[in-house]
Amino acid sequence: MTVESPDSSGVNASQDGSSEYLSTGALVMRLVRGYLLPYRVMLGAAMLCMVVAAASQPLLAWLMEPVVRDVFMNHDQTMLVLVPLAIMCIMLIGGAANFGQSVLMNWVGLRIVSDLQQRAFSHLINLDLAFFRRTSTGKLIAHLTSDAYLIRQATSSTLTSLVKDLLTVTFLVALMFYENWRLALVVFFVFPMAAWPISSLGKRMRKVVTTTQVEIGSFTTLLTETFQGVRHVKAYGMEKYESKRAEAMIERLFALYMRATRTRAMTTPMMEGLGGVAIGVVIWYGGSQVIAGESEPGAFFALFTALLLAYRPIRSIANLNTALQEGLAAAQRVFTVLDQETDIVERDDARSLSMNGGCIKFNSAKFSYVNAVPAIRDVTIEVPAGHTVALVGPSGAGKSTLLNLIPRFYDVESGNVQVDGQDVRSLTLHSLRKAIALVSQDIALFDDTVLANIAYGRMEADKEAIVAAAKSAAAHDFIMSLPDGYDTLVGERGAKLSGGESQRIAIARALLKNAPILLLDEATAALDAESEREVQNALATLKRGRTTLVIAHRLATVRDADFIYVLDKGRVVEQGSHDELLSKEGLYSRLYSLQFLGRTVSTDVEESDEIDTSISSAQVYNPIA
């Protein structure tokens, strides 16, 4: 399998078998079927409240006729009491209905957002690492936050306009036709004149919102990178540079927001103008009829009141298309993420791993991160069950790539990877990864307690087992010196701990998992000499009877390995024990000599194996996934 290079958009709708651009109708149907229908009971109750609220408006307008006729003209004392009481009752009932529909519609909208966020997060966390290599973290955060909010706003406003506002206008128009059908016809033909410009504004708004959300994703990425790398920003004196980058992006967002505001605001003067025309025509034509004796003053005022009451819901309906287009643009982006397909899939006939010691074999394995640039090629390696094998070599040699292929973070293009003679692609991911413990140089700690971070790979473990693992990792003493011991919060990415302390927490996590296969990727790189000696002793105990594959920068730490493979440019160039490799006077011997002469050779994790630091937790095996 070849992993594509990143695209500029973050999530490409056509990649990985994801859906193409969905039409408005398709997006609406998908939202309705997948997210609205499950809450049809609450939705029905909200709609009932909307019907009551909508019916209250024409009743208020209709009562203007007896006010003018019976109270003002006929001086009816009884009606003087009854009409105000009726108006108060209608307004109380309408207010209660409005309260009910507002609460219920917001509940439905929030449930839709929650469902979308849960499904999107669950889907994303199960995608392969290749997806996260090519996708900006900021864009993913924007999909789960601001896009979800826009969908909620669109859902609530759309349903309210379609039901309550549309019914209100329908009832009021019916009343106008009942009172004076000729005058109502004049009004009826004025407002539809806004249909075409409103539709055009909606399309323009959808484009603006799409561009804005992409910029929001980029801005989120900038914030994530800058704040997580603030130490380096300060070390290199780049505060002004980062401030200018943020300022430029904020200005672009400001321009987009203003463009959206202008587009959205254009409906207001349009509806104000049409409303003024309608009111002016009604007063002129209706007043002429009253003066000529062709219409009663009460009927005219009832119609005029209905027209005034209809203005607000008509304006809401005019803004409906704008809000709908904003929500649909957001839905398109969220559904694009939900439609991303993972390259790492289980076969229909996948079976559980049958452990028999944990022997690992790479048979003529080839893998590329980018087309035509193999990270490893024709690699054949064996890690016998219960033995420790080390991988060494310069940067970019392919060491961490080989580790990533064992738990199927990626799949080979050709050849295969086997565990106890079973092709890893024929196994269930759960059973395969349950048998593997991984400790990487890129430490992944979560903003939780020390206890929870150690137990991350084995959530059911009791505290005694967790403490025992911490002691074996030489972590117990420093943990007990923390303010709340094992209940101390470590901060985002372990910010409250030193590098060595964080690494020992990660090692304790692997010790607690007690898996038969152990993958160590620079596991002791951040430890001081004393702590490393203690941890190496603990790892020596852990390694007994377990299959261990080690990547180490300091070659002194791999001298005791049962076997060593030397990689260079994705190929195995040497192999043997420490003494055998030194006697060959090849690459291993040169690297070893350079280190022990006080010079350094970079054997850090190759660039091609790194993932954006903001999502590096994806590199740590999650047994729950």
C-alpha cells in the first residue's frame, strides 16, 4: 500500500473512496434520515407547539376587527372586557407554545450535534495513520466544533421557519383573504418578488462559508502548532514571526466574516423595501375602499394588523436559505470526514491471533509513504520468539517504519509481515494489537491523572498492579513526590512532567499491559544515566520470554541484543551480533566508533515515520480501538 502525500485542503472528498460533493437534496435527506428521525417524538412535540404559536398570530389580528367595530365605533361595554381578556389568553398560550418549541427545538439541535460529533470522533479515531499524515489537525477540530455548530443552527432555524413561520404566514394570509381578498392579492404578489435574489444570496453564502471554514481549520492548526511548540518559538526568537502569521490569518478571517455579514445582511433592506411597498399599497388601496364605503374599518385594521404580524416570519423565511446554505456547507465537510475509508481493514474471514511465543517475520517487505520512494524495500527479518532483536542505522533508514508495520498501522505493498507464521493482514486488529506493547520516543500522555495514564493500555487493572508497574519502571518514587501522587494531573501531553518522568510513565504503561510482544522505539532516550540503568534492569526482566524489537540511538544499549540488523536507505545492509558486526568493520562499526569517540550520528526516528505532534497519540497502541 502506498500512502498518498498531503493535499492542500486537508480532507479531500475524493480520496480513499469518500463521497463526492453531495447535492442540497442529498445532504438534507441524509441529515433527516440519519439524525432527525431518531428524535421524531420530540420533534413532533415541538411542531405541535409551533402550530399553536402560529395559530395565535392570526387570532390576535382577527380580534382587531371587534376592537374597531364593537369597542370604538359601537361602544360595546361587554366587548371592552371580553376582547382584552381574549388577547391576554391568546398571548399567554402563544408565549407558552413559543417557549416549548424553543426548548424542544434546541434539544433536538443539540442532540444532532452530539450525534454528529460522536460519530465523527469514533470514525476518525479508527482511521489509519495515513489519513492523519495528510490531514491537518486544525481542520478536523473545526469539523467537530464550528461545523457542528453551524449544522445545529441551520437545523433549528430551518425547522422553525418551515413549520412555525410558514404556518404563521399561511394563517395570516388566509385571514387577509377572508377579510378582503382583493387587497390580499396585492400583498400576495409583492413578497414573491424577492425569491430570485434571495436564492442567489444563498448560493453566494454557501461559497463564503465553505471558504471561511477552511480558513478556521488553518487557523486552528496554526494555534495548535504554535502553542505546542512555544518552547522552540521562544528559543529561536520567533514570537514576532508567529504573531505576524496569526495576524495575517486573522485578517483573512475578518475579511471573510465581513463578506458573509454583508451577504447575510442584504436580505434585510430587500425585505424592508418590499414590506414598505406592501404596507403603502394596503393603506392606499384599503383606505380608498373604506372611504368609498366598500369595506369596513374593522376589516381593514384586521387585515393591516395581519400584514404587520406577517412581516417578521416572512423575513425569517427570507433568511432561511442563507442559514440553510451555511449548515449544508458545514454538513458537506462533516460527511466528507465520515465517508473517509481506512486503508487498514479486517478481512471478512479475519481470525484471532493464535500466540505461540510471538515470532515476528518480515518476508521481502516493501512499503512507501510517497509514490516511488520506498521507505523499506525487500526487507527480510526474523525476530525469534522470546528473543531481543535490535534495529540500528542512520536517519531515514526505515527502522520505525518496520515497527509500524507489525501492529498494522500501515500495510506492506508487497511481501508480508507474520506473527507466529500468521500474516498480520489475516488477523483481527484487536487480537493483534492486544499482543503488542509499544513504547515510542514520541511520548503520548493525556491530560489526566498519572494513574489513568499508566492504566491506558489496561483500563481494568487495579491500583496495586499499576503501582507495581510504576515501581518496575523506576517511576514510583517521583510519582509519590507529586502533589497528589497517582491522582496528579499530568497536563496536556504531560506538560507538568519532565521528559524523563513522562518516559517512565510510558514505560510503566507498557509494563502493565504485559503483552508477549514488546516494541521499543528509543524507549530510554529521555532518561538520565541513573534512571536509564534502573529502567534497563526492569526492561531486562520484562524481556525474558518475550519477543522484543528494539530501536536505539545509543548503540551501547543494544550490545546485549541477541541479534542486530543494520538498515540503510530502506535495506538491510548488515546483520549479526554486536561482536560480529564490529569485526566486519562496516556501517555498524563506523557508527559505533563515532559514538564512542565522542561524536554523534543521528539515528532519531526517521522523518517519514513522524506524525504531526498534535496527533502523536495515534502512534501509541490503543487496545480499546
